[in-house]
Amino acid sequence: MTDSLETRVRQILAGIADPHTGKDLVASGALRGVGVAGADVSVDVQLGYPALSVQAAFAETIKRALEADPPIAHAAVSVSCRVFAHEVQHGLTPLPGVKNVIAVASGKGGVGKSTVAANLALALKAEGASVGVLDADIYGPSQVRMLGLEGKPDTKDGKRIEPKIGHGIQAMSIGLMIEEDTAMIWRGPMATQALQQMLTDTNWSDLDYLVIDLPPGTGDIQLTLCQRIPVSAALIVTTPQDIALIDAKKALKMFEKVNVPVLGIVENMATHICTKCGHEEHIFGEGGGARMAEQYGVPLLGSLPLDIRIREQADGGTPTVAAIPDSDLAARYREIARNAAARLSLRARNKALGMPKIVVQNT
């Protein structure tokens, strides 16, 4: 009876899809264990991405599905989350203290990529992850202001610099080392060297995700990132406007060529919401992000409106997810964060972090 009931439980769970991965709980490996005691069952589910805001609701969905089956009298369901390190480009090893690097890119400036990157990082943290942000835009760093960071970085050992903390996330930017109105008149090699130094010389501490805010385009810094820095995945930010989509497609193709998986598309400024009457209008076109996602076989992770609060809060040093965490806008960012992290969780794990360090000593 016990074996047959456990088999029935597994059959039911195989019919329940994780809404963020699209995979059923058995095929995805999320099911960690099933216990049976008479007509009572217990189920342990572990998601491979942070999902703090939906864990309880998902557990209730599983519980209802199980208890709707007559042989089961009562079901106790536990849903937890654990982030693993995932594979990076061939020949590269993960950064110390960082499980996964997610690059946020756009082929074109002015699409709100940096604002999306800051809110994505905050949303991942709100969902339960340990998160950092690296501002890789050497010529136009904006994360210092967006995250409300102040002061020069410190060092404890004279070799590595300590990241600044903004709204609970670790951050580093060239903007912390120069005055806000100082122009970085550097050629490409100097900029790429600065990026590598900021990345490798920063004492990142136990991060599940390091979000890298890339500059627009597909130039030296982007290629350096893709070829020399262990990147787990990327996501592309665009607006629905055709001219923005043309450049976003170039960014996506760049990641394809260097074997960095693209998690999906974020459509920013999808609609404009009037602050006076609440009317919603597609001022930059409609459905561009969805068409691009379909064309390249990647998901549309979410759409965001052109809302004055997003701009005001980013300029004020407290991005939307931190400023109004219970708002519809914050919920959209958190949904995008869960979708992106869930897609990454389906990638193969990086076994290098699990290998023990072997030290040979003369005794």
C-alpha cells in the first residue's frame, strides 16, 4: 500500500508544472522526497531559484492537488529554495565568492537597462538570494546614484577592495572612485582592464548572483566580458520600438556567438501610464519584445511600463523594488527576476565549485 501510494503521489507531482520553469516537479528534479504514513503523505520540494514571495502559494497548490486524490487523506508540503552554481564558458572557472554571473545587456542606450539591472538585483534579493551588482559601464556609470552609494571603497588587506552595500546588495562601480562629473577619456584596453580589475579585485562575499550592468553596444567591454569572465547567462533589455529591437538583436547574437546562454528578453517602457487619468498607451509600439523572443526562441521574461515613479526612484537612490516593495511595479520586477533565475536553474550545474581542494604536504 505504501509503495503504491508513493507511486501515485509521484504521478500527481509529475502533472504539476513549476510556473517559472515550465517543467514538472519530477522531470525538473525539484522533488526531493516523498514520505507515506498510512493515508498521510509528506512532500519535500526544492526550487533551484529564489522564490520567497510564491513559495507558500505554490506549496498550497501542490497540497490541494494531492488531497484531491481519494487515497490521500492529508498532505504536508514543504517548498524551499536553493541556488546552485551553473556552467560558464568553456575554459573559465567561477569567480571566488560568486555562484552565478548574469549580464544585463542592450544593443542600444536609452532603453532603461541600468534601471532594470538595479531593480533586477533588488528583486532577486527580495526573493531570498544574496546579490551583488557590478557597474561595467566605465564611461557612464549610473549604479552609484541609483543605489544611493557614497564614499570611496575600503580595503582590509591592501590588496582587495570591499564592495559598497546599497539596500542590502553588494556593489562596485568605477563611479565610486571618481567624481560624478569626471569624464573617463580611456581607450578600449584601459576600460577593459579596469572592468577586469573591479571584478576580480573586489571581495565579493557568498553571492548567489552577481548582476553585471553592461554598457550599450557590442564593443571591447562586452567581448572582454564574454571571453575572459565566467558568465552564467545574459538577458537582453529592449523597448518595443523597432530601432531599439534592431540593436537588441545584435546583442543577443553576440552572446550566441560566444556561447553565453540568453535567459530571455525584458521589454521596458512597453506602455505609458498617464499620471492624471491612468490611461495606458503603447507609445513606442506594441509587441516588439514578444516578436523578438519568438524569432530567437527565447522567452519574454516580462514587460515594464514607462512610469514616472521608476525614473524618480532610480534618480533618488532608492529603486522601485526597494522604494515601493508592495506595488504592482515591484511585483513585475520580482516576476522577471523569478523567471530569469528559474531559466538559469535549468542549466547544467558547475561542478568546479563542488570539487574539494587537495593540498599535498610533506610530513
